[in-house]
Amino acid sequence: MDVVSLQSPVRVLHLEDDPNDPVLVAELLRTGGLQCDFVTARTEAEFTDALRRARFDLIISDYTLPHYDGLAALSRARELQPDTPFIFFSGTIGEEAAVEMLQHGAADYVVKQRPQRLVAAIRRALASAAERADLRRAEARIREQAELLNQTHDAIILCELDSAEPRILFWSRGAERIYGWRAEEVMGKSLPQVLFQGNPPSRVREAAKILNERGEWMGELREFTKDGRQVVVQGRSTVIRDGAGRPQSLLIINTDITERKFLEEKFLRAQRLESLGVLISGIAHDLNNILVPLLIGVQLLREQKASSESEPILNTMEDSVRRGSEMLKQVLTFARGGETNKTVVRPDQLVREVGKIIANTFPKSIQCRVQADETVAVVSGVPAQLHQVLMNLCVNARDAMPEGGVLTLAVYTAPLDPADVAARPGVAPGDYVCFTVADTGTGIPAGQLDKIFEPFFTTKPPGKGTGLGLSTSLGIVKKHGGFMTVRSEAGRGTEFKCFLPAVGAGVKTTREPLLPPTGAGECVLVVDDEQGIVAIVRAALESYGYRVVTAGGGAEALTRFAEHPDALHLVIVDLDMPFMNGWELIAALRELRPGIRVLIAGGSIGEAEEAASRAQHTTFIAKPFTNQELLEAVHRALGGSRDASV
């Protein structure tokens, strides 16, 4: 009830057995300026029935009644209408009785010998009831607002600013979810102690300075949970001031963006890796162009009856060029993350390639042992993805041996019977190829073995690992129809095994060296913007019976073709050339002569696949190539068989 209620008719219930008293009370209230609607009860039954039928603004009661007393009436009123003020209006009331009335909840008492006090007592009681009603409504609104705040996932924190450090006054359920602290655990505690473990970073001090100057701040902060885990929040802080403009409290709303930040960083890393892949491809193309003249030139020098003194030098040069070529292929294989087409993979070759990378890049304190039998069965898979699996496992093994150790990389055929796969739903018995990566490092604690394949789980320090290597590897292996096992002991190393279904038996082959196929005067147009390649390819082809015409680019190639429209049998073209690339040149040449044969000299498997799908009469040779490989590719492109040329 508010002040307006005092000017409205006041609903009054009067318990009195004397019929004259209600009339007297009504007149007193009227003359005192109070408009009242009276209901009179003379017995306990009438009093109880009236309380149940209607709500009243005021109850007036005699203290002594026949067969009923005032304290019993007060008790019944507190039971049925606990918020309605209750005033005793009776004859002589002793001091002890008056104290007992107030202790039981009476608003006041007035003796009938001094009736003029009744109006003032009623006004005080009604005003006090109105204040209590307002307070209850305010408390209900606060509870409703607090419940609404608790429904949000954001952390909403209210702090008082009277002390040296902000002290927590309100802690929402969202804050409990983000930080792990229950509200009762943090109430009254220092905010920096709870969120920053007592050591706020400089970023927080900067935010506090801006708050003091502007009254609000917004930005990102790294805070800590109850268990010491770091979270990233998007924070919004506002200083709340009193009527005089003095800072009174601090309202903080924090949104947990830890996962979003992780995904952003992951996306940025992916972008950097993509850019790095493009850079690697460009560098590899240039290096391949450098290696081609060296590789062919060494072989041409050897064929010119080099002296016994120069032979070791030529062998060393050729080995170095081949090693550089292999390293380029390995880097490009690892960079081709988007490759998805499955093909037949030789596990022994894959293991040896990874072994070479390990030997060249891992610390010398780590001894690498590669065990790969050429007769191991073959598998169907995406080479780049299987390469990634082995590299992930090897990198983990390297990190587990900071002081050095032995890394064993092996592959073998593993027949699995029904008992071996009984505990693995969806895995059928049969022949599998097992890749093994074992180390002599720190090992994995038994309590963490069940978690290592979970995304984002890592035992490495912050910034040293994403926790995605093993989960990614397991996903790749499962997509290839296989499974993984791990065996580890703390302090004694770890062994991972990847089982993939075998699709065919391995065959150990030995190839007898063949003489290079020779030409019969066919005319070949060599097109490349690298003059070193043009010169060395021309020398190699002319040495084996071909006639050669050269061009340093697409426009010059069209000119040469126009000069020899019917004499050219084959065009050898580089795809990556300025102004007019290889595909544009091929399209222009086939407009002039649809059936012209083309040999593409490229640097990646993707170019080979594109060459195979684009048109007939197109052959591919990967740079860098040897003299033997060049002559065999030219022979195939011209339509000859290898055996017929020997």
C-alpha cells in the first residue's frame, strides 16, 4: 500500500463483541480524515470467515472477548493475512500484556480511555505496511532481475569500490560456469585475487586507468578459472556512480571467447600454411629448373668418356642433385594437404621418404632407425595424408626425447584373425599393413592414455602444441579403413601402431639398366623461359638423334611453329611461363593443328593429373628429370613403346 491508499477507502475488519465500539471507531476515523469500509466480526467464527472471504488493509481487535481472546485472533490473522497490520483497541492493558502483543506481531495498541490516539496509530500502521509492501516489491524485482541475469551465459559481476581493491558483491551463474567458482566462495573477495590469482597483468592496469578516466572500458583479457585454466574473455566494465557523481560500484560483463580465439588462431595458422605452401611450390619450381641442367649435364659429361679422375666428382655431383630433387619432392608431398584422390601406395617407399626427412631435420641427438621391407603389401590411400600421419607421430616422438634417444620407424604386413579384431567394431579380419613409430622418450602417464586422441588435449606447454596432431592422425587412419593402437610407459618410451587394410601383395623388383631410346630425326620444339633448360634439353635430344627447335616463351613458340607447320612432331612445354602459360600455348597450337603431340614438363603431381584429364596426345614428365627419363618420355609421347626402342 502506498500513500494514495491512505486517501482511498481503507478496508477495516473490526473484531468487537460490544456493538457500540465499531460505531465509535468509525466516527473517530471519519473525523480524523480516514475514509473506511468496515466489516464487523463478533465471534471467532465470524472473524475467521471474514479473513478468508476478503483482503483487508487494517484489523482492529479487542483484547478480551467472550470465549475468545485477542492473542488468538492475532495468531489467526498472521496465519491468513500475514501482511495486514493488526492494532489492539481495548480497555486497560497491562504493561506485560502490551509487550506480549508487540512480540506476537501487533502493529500497536490503543486503550479505549484514550481513543484520540487511534487515528495516529492507524496512520502509522498503514504507512509502515505500505513501506514494507514497497520493499517486498523492490526485493521481488531484484530477484527477478537477478534471475534474468543468471539466465545469460555471460559472467555478470558487481563489485564495490570503497576499498583499495574491488570486492565482489554479485556473481552470476554465468560467472560460475566460466570460472568454476560458486557465488558463496567469492562473495566479498578481491576481484584480482579471484580472476588473476592475485597478479593482474599490465593489460588490467591499463584497463583500470581508462576506467578511472572515462568510466567505462571494453577489450579482451586473459583470466584464470578456479582450477588454474586460462580463459580469454571479451570484457565490458562500467563504473556506477551515486547521486553526487561519486564512484560507487563496478559492473563487469565478460563473454567467454576462448574457443573462438582458438579457432581464429587456427584459421590464421591455416592461412599462413596455405601461403607457405604457395611459396614452397614457387620455390620448388625454380629449384627444379635449376636442377634439370645439372642432372642432365652430369649424365652427358659421363657419356663423353670422362676420365677416371673426374668420374668420382661426377658421381658426387649427380648424387647431390638427386638428393636435392628427392628433398623437393618430399616437401611438396607434405605441402599438398588438399590432395584427396586415393591411389596405390607403397608403404616401404613412404616410410623411407619420412625417414629421410627425419634424418635431415631432426636433432642429431636422435638416432633414426628405418625398417622397411620392399615385399610389404601395398595399401590404397592418399599419399599426402598418410605422410602427414607418420610425420605427426614422428614429431611427437621427437618432442618426447628432448635429451635425445632412438626413434624407430617400421612397416610390415600383419595378418589379423577374428580374435585380433573382436574388440574393434567394423574392423574385418585379414591382411593389414602396420606402420610403427616407437621412441625411447618420456612416455605417457597411464592416466592420460585414454585422453590423447581427444581434440585439443595436449601434455605440451602452452604454445608448443595444439592437441590436434593425434586426433587428426586417428581421423585419417579411420577414413582409410584402419585403426591405431598405443603402448606407453612413463619414462620408458611410447609405441604407436597404425593398421591399414592391405589391397595387394608387395613385389620386390629389380630393374636392369636400359639403354636410352634414340630418335630417328623427329623434330621437337622445346619451349621454356629458363634458357639453361632449353640449352641442356636441346643438347641431350640432339645427342640421341632428334632435331630440335627452341623457344623462350609462348609467343616465340607460335612463331617457330608457323615456320615449321608440318615438320614438328612433338612440343615440350613448361606450364609456368610469363605472358602466355603452357596451357594457353597448348590450346593455341591445337587450334592450328589439333593432333599435335605435347610433352608437359611440370613440377607437381597435380599438373600430371590435369595433363591426363585435359586431352589426348599429352604426356607428362616431372622436373627435375634425368637424361634417361627425358628420352623415355619423348619416346612415349611420340607413340613408341619402350621395348621397341632398345
